[in-house]
Amino acid sequence: MTKIDIRSADLAQITALVEQLGEKKFRAAQIFEWIHKNGAENFEEMTNLSAELREKLAHNARFSAVEIIQTQISKDSTKKFLFKLESCGIMDTEGDSAIVEAVLMSYKHGLSLCISTQVGCRMGCDFCASGIHGLSRNLTAGEIVAQVYKISRLEGERISNLVLMGVGEPLDNYDNVISAIRLLNHEKGVNLGQRHITLSTSGLVPQMYALMKENLQINLAVSLHAPNNQIRRKLMPVARSYNIDQLLDACKAYTKNGRRITFEYIMIDGVNDSIGNALELTKRLKGINCLINLILANKVPEKGYDKSKDRALAAFKETLEKANFHVSVRRELGQDIDAACGQLRNTAILD
């Protein structure tokens, strides 16, 4: 008998299970709250359920294994967590398992958590460590939300902001990511506001149009990283499937209801950081309600890229601002523990 993955199940699915077990319907809400509000990791923690019901649940449902096996703390207080998941054919030093990472950053407004959505990544962006070994598998909705619950429980503090920007391309794991967002936002769970959730994509255009129909109020960040197709195709293989015009048409459609999009732009010395590149970018993005977030490239040993020089970054930013764009420069945290943008990877494989 295949057991239901209880952490991935929504309230309707848990209700169906409870009724199948001959229990009263209200028990489903109790189980849901134990998992998604209290962060329960087994049925024995659900003390307001009878021992008989907990036993029946254990026979018919399971908690997928999600275990923190390593924590690193940066000199700037950023924390990186290494999660071991259930087996999927990846060998690490402790056996046959899957490894992902999450990064916790502390700000005045609260805790911001960057989580993973896949084991590895198939996008193959040329400046990023996450895709070096390709894609192994998608995370389930339960494995995605478990990262949030486990870190919040460990820290003893609520997660204020969530970023789906860790290992993996969220829109390449569309169904599980949407399910996870709805679980996290549920009023009977942690009730994390959708406007406090940011999803980052490398530009999977069909999935972006699908996302528009979900009626979600989450923030969308698009990894652009180039002002034209020539540079973008060099840096991001996804651009060979969806050119920059197709991508920006999707972005324009996404902002029609008044939402603002964030364009992530990695600053790489001598590749995409000239004033000419900046001027071309202003023409490309004209008329799109957006924030342009400039990110200095982080060192990835296997890649040959260097971050832009300070004067190039300043000139690029000034050019965009003169064209009346809102521009920010990302403050990179956790560089000393390889927790900054583009540095997340399956370290257990590579060590």
C-alpha cells in the first residue's frame, strides 16, 4: 500500500483520508494545523488526537524525510542549512540521498529565508553553481514547506519573508511549487502572506503565463542578466528556447494588473556591464513597471567570471537611473560560506 505524503497534502486531501479512516471530519483541520502551523514532524506529536487515530494515520500516511545535516554561519550572521532528503540516486558521504540548501538572512524587519525547489537544476546558467551536476529530481510540496517549518522551529522565530531562489528553477517544478505556496499561505497554517513570498525564474515563458492565471499575489523576480539575445544565450541556455522579446512580452503581461516585476541582473566584468549594455537595457525595459536589481557576480571556481569593477557598477546604475528606472544593488550576504547568489550547490556531492 502506498502511503500518502501527509506534508504535501492539502486540507481537502487530509479530509478525504480522515473520512476514509472512519473519523469525524473536524479531525482533518487538527492534523493540518499540527503540520502547517505547529511544524509537527510525526503523528505522535499530535497529542489532541487519540492514540488509535494516530496509529491509523501512521499506517496510511507518512512524513517524507527532511533532515538538517549541517549548519554554517557566516561572519555577517547569515546561516546556510544543508538538508538531506529521501533517496533519489545521488551518493553523498552518508549514503544514497538527495541534498539541497537553504539560506537564512536576518534583517531589521525579520527573518528572510531562501529555499530550494529542486535537487540540482537543469537550466545550466553559465555563472551559477547550482546546475553543475544537472537536475536529479523535483522536490515535493512537502519537502519545500518543510524547509520553512524546520528552520523556523530551530530558530524559534517566524519567517517573515520567503524567497524561492535557492537550488532549482521553481517554474520547472510548477505544480509542487504552487501547492507549497498555497500550503504556506493557508489561514490554518503559518499563513505567510503572499506578498511576502518571491518566486524567481530564469524565464520559462509558458509557465509564467500559467502563473498569471493562479490569482496569486506573490512577487515575481526574473533573472534577465543581459540586454540582448546574444549575451543572454551565452549566459543562459533557456534563452535559446525563449528569446528576450518573448520573455519581456510575458513580463509586460504580468504587470498589467499593476504588479511590479523585479529584474535580476548579474554584473559580470567585461561581459554585460558596459554603459552601452546599460543603454540597451533601458530601451528593452521601457514601459515595464519594474525594479532592476543589480547583483555583483560571485566567485564560482568552475566558472571563469569576475564581478564588475566598482566604477563599472556605478556607471551602469547611474545610466539606468537617468532613464528613470528604480535600481537597487543587492547586498550580498553569506559569501564566505558560499551562500550568496549563484553559489548554492550540492556541496555534499562536490566535497
